[in-house]
Amino acid sequence: MKQFLFTALLWLAFFNTANAQQLKSPNEKFVMTFSLQNDGTPSYSLNYKGKAVVKPSKLGLELKNDKKSLLNDFTVIDTKTSTFDENWKPVWGEVASIRNHYNELAVTLNQKETDRQIVIRFRLFDDGLGFRYEFPSQKNLTYFVIKEERTQFAMTGDHTAFWIPGDYDTQEYDYTTSKLSEIRGLSEKATTANVSQRSFSTTGVQTSLMLKTGDGLYINLHEAALINYSCMHLNLDDKNMVFESWLTPDAKGDKGYMQAPSHSPWRTIIVSDDAREILASKMTLNLNDPSKIEDTSWIKPVKYVGVWWEMITGKSSWAYTDEFPTVQLGVTDFAKAKPNGKHGANNTNVKKYIDFAAKNGFDAVLVEGWNEGWEDWFGHSKDYVFDFLTPYPDFDVKGLHEYAKSKGIKMIMHHETSGSVRNYERHMDKAYQFMKDNGYDAVKSGYVGDILPRGENHYSQWIVNHYQYAVEKAAEYKIMVNAHEAIRPTGICRTYPNLIGNEAARGTEYQAFGGSKPNHVTVLPFTRLVGGPMDYTPGIFEMDLSKINPDNHSHVNSTLANQLALYVTMYSPLQMAADLPENYDRFADAFQFIKDVAVDWTDSKYLEAEPGQYVTVARKAKVTNNWFIGNVNGETPRTSAIKFDFLEKGKTYVATIYADAKDAHYKTNPQAYTIRKMTVTNKSKLAQLSAPGGGYAISIVEIKK
């Protein structure tokens, strides 16, 4: 690793006049300009290849119960510039090595009336800009409460946006594609249609926000390293096309409790005239600290199956009984409760999944609904809290662990917190120790429902700190975490690589609740996945869910080939084969791709990309050096055209192509697919049909001479 740090003035990267400072990216394609307006308000602007991306935009914070906020009347008292260049190796990831190269400008501002100082630190990469507020130790600014952060992103026009409504408690929406000027009307309809939606404003949207300008620039707005701070949403002034940050409030309406020295998360702007470069950007990770876990040998990517989809579809239940035994019978008399006959987490059923995992080369089995209390939570009281230690009578923790161990399979624990974070924190040490005592090295945590105590939001500073605490505590026990219903990721997995998965978006489960838009998976890589991997739970082969549960009339809006492609396009070191074992047995030839596909990579190439329309990715497996390609398509059929020039010169490979049949369609003929083989080299090309809601998957194996 080479690292260069220069504090001297870099004239190629930094320009200073009486009114402004300019910072250039290492490749000089970006120029960021910082200045103070006439009233001492900090502002910045960003250009890319000579085009304005962000017009002059204000910076600052409004404080609560303070005579003077950190908004204006500033003077520049110091500027420092530096450059940084290193290569670092992620524990797991899309590539084996990541370059972290940026030029930096740190501007120290003094507010004369209050004698307070803040630092605004800018880092300009070859793929975009990150900046944050820093609050040094000082006499006149120690403890303070943020009423609102006033960071602006002034857009240059009425761009096309791929957005979900601002909501303090969920990201589980289908994406809307519209002009910025249309967000207000469409958000009002969304609020009316979804009574649980707690939008702070009819012009509020969530990050990561993807935009496309009329002249072909792709812009992504997000945040990085969200720690001890409230999650940022964006409120749009749709008359002037200016986004302004809007932090998630706590139960009292406060946005953040700060103590200097401290700093905000990074605000990020990733820009390119090539959509593929947005997907390839590692800027979010680079703005996070290096791993704080010294020994990472226990952190391993996982391909798993589990007792989950049958519960989501209603074939089986989380609860052991339909009675309320912890209330009516008492915990000690739980065994007297009458079983409902549908409990999924029973010994016989779990052994079936363990056998299936062992037979097909999977690493682990996830079991939900194993512990007491689900009938209380579902049927009696949403305030119910779990103890994370007591299994149902038909779930033998030790016996199933030993059975799985004998088959070479790990078990994944499930902790549903029911939103009671204080209860979870009180039991966390015992729960994690219980996991280690019984051979569990990974946990899927859930935060379904309102946060208890009531009035808190899922993304306020206090709850963000809880999610972080859970990950750090898990690291002490060498436990990997897959957090569902938690905060959307902001690259924290670099610092704590035991955070191997998150949900934090509309996942496959919604296909069992009425469906998702067929182009949903062509938007997620440009939005949700910018901050880190998603446990999307792909691999559904039976699209008509009434065949699993006659009472479920939902349809999975995807072709079977599209489901295969998701293992490549939706990057995650944690990948689930989510469907029932019997459905994989019905399509054993297609299931072969899921068995073969890797979950950890040394290289990734984005071959085609257009948000909301299509994504095509090629990845090189870390262990086998085989390549895998995935293509997902939106609602319009198209012919995908790719080159195999990423393959090594002079070598020959056999490519197995799993593709939509000519008459495939996500709604009318989703299980129509073809499988064929062809010989390829780095000079080969492929034109492949992708059906509506469809796609293709390819495994590429070198032919050994």
C-alpha cells in the first residue's frame, strides 16, 4: 500500500482567490468551488467535465434553543489541502482491491459573534464529491442540539428521478420514475394510498437518490459513514429544484444531540456520463474508516437456504400455536398449548432443509420462528418482547445443531426484536452467548413494527446508534449480522465487515404480498446498493403463489431466468436460495446455476446499465476464477449485446447460458427458459433476448488443456 499525504498547496488541485477556493479531482474532471456569500453563508458548487452538476448551494446547521445557528456570519480563518492515494483489500466484496484516491480541502470557519468554529471537509474523487461538517473542541461549542441540517443540493434542471417517498420508518417501497417537478403530486397520492406512510413532506424523498439529467449525466445523492447522527432525507423545493437535507427526528422532534469534538456523516454526490460508472463507484466505502476488526478470519460469505419463504407465503407459520400461552398459560406451561399444525420451525422440517443444503453444496440454514412468543406478537400484543433464548417444544436447538454439524452445515439464528430495542440490548449478551454455545455464527435481526418506546422512528439518531451497537457487540462474539428493517447502509461494512447483509429496501417478500414492479431490480443497484449489499433473498422459481398456499393469490413479477441473474446483479456476500426445496427439484437444470454461482469476487465488470431499464454485470469468482454474468431487464423486451473481452487472452471457456425463452413474460409465461452451451474467448460477442421482467445468467468455466 502506498500512501502520500501532502499538506502543501497543490496548484493543480486547489485554486484560491479572495472569494473562493477550488478543488479539482485527481483526474481533473471534477471541480468543486467553495465560497462565502455576502452574509457569510458557506456554499459550494460542483462541475463535471465543464458542466454544472450542483449549482451554488448553501451549507450550515440550525441549532435548537440557541441565539445563533451555524448558518451565516462566517469568515474563513484557515484552509488546508492534501491528497491521498492507497489501495486496500476488502474482507469480502465485488473486487479484490479498492483504490482510495482523492484530493481534500478542509475549510475552517469562524463565526465572529459567537467565536465558534466549524470545519467543512471536502474530498473530491474521480467519481464524485464527499463533504462533512466537523466540530472541533472549543469553549463556546460543546453540547448542542441540531434543529435541522441545512445542506443544499441545487440541481441544474428538472431531472428524471428514481425515488421513494420520505419516510422515517421504512424503505420498502416500489420506486417511482418521474421528473422532479412531478414528485409533489405523486407523493401526495402515495401518502393517501398508504396509511402507514409517515412522509415528512409531499416533496420529501429518501437517499440513495438516483437522477438523470436531460443531457445524459447520472447523479447519485446519498450519505456515507452514518454513525451517531440521524438519517438524512431530502426535501425538494420544486420551484427552484433545490434539495435540502431533512434529518429524521426523535420522539421529541429533535434531529441530533452533539458533543464536540464530533462530525456529521459524509454527504455524497456520485456523477458520471456513463451509468455503469455509478454502479462501479466505491466512493461510499472509501469515505468510511478501515476495518476496526483486526482478526477477520471468521467473517465468511454465505450461501444459504431457510425456513422463510413458506412462512412469507402463508404455507406455514412462525407461531407454534394459535393460543396466547405466555399470557393465558404462563411460560412454564407452554407445552400444554395446542400446536396449530403449521409451525415451520419444527425438527422434521428443519432437518429437511439441512439435508437439502448439504446435498446441494450450501453453507447454512436460516430458521425463523424457532423461539417462543410469535403467537403473542401476531395475535395478542404488538408490544410483546422476545427473550431470544427459549425455543418452542418442537425445536431442539442442540439436537439440530449437532445434526447440521454432522452434515457440514452451519445454522443461522433469527432475532426478531419486535422493535423493542432496549429489550434487545438488555438480552444481547446472553443471546449472542447462547448462539456461540450452540454453534451459530450469524444472526438475521428484525425490527418489524413501531419502535418501542412509542414515538421513536426507525432512523433517528438514537435508533441508528442501536443498530451500530448491535453490530459492534456482535463483533465481540465473532458473530456476523444480517439486519432487516434497520437503517439503509452507508458503507459501514468497511469498518465492521461482520455486517454482511442488510434488507433496508423492498425485497423479495413483497412478491408474496401483491408483487413488485418488474423493473424494481433494475433500480436497486443504482439506489439501495450504493451503500452496501442487500439480502434480497432471490431464487424464486414458482411465480404462482397459490400453488404454495391456496389462500395466497400473489404473483412474482419476474421470469425464472431473471431470478437466476439476481445472484450476480444484486451483489451480496450473503445470498439465499429462497424458494422451497421441492420447487428447485422441479427445475433442477436451472437450479444448477444457483449451486454454481459464487458469493465472493475478485473482479466485477459492469457491461450494460440504464436505471429502471436494464443491468448486466460480469463477476470473477474469488476461489474458482470462474466468471458469472447476470442480466436483469425491465418491462420492455430488448436484445442485450455484450462482449467477453474481460476474459483472459489466449484461453478458451465454455459458457452455459440460462435465458428467457422467446415467449417468456414475467406475467404470462415466467417459467419459460432455455439452457445452452457455447465456447467463448475474449474475442466473443453475444446478442441475447431479455423478456419483459426477464434476463439471463451465464456461468463461464475455463477449458483446461
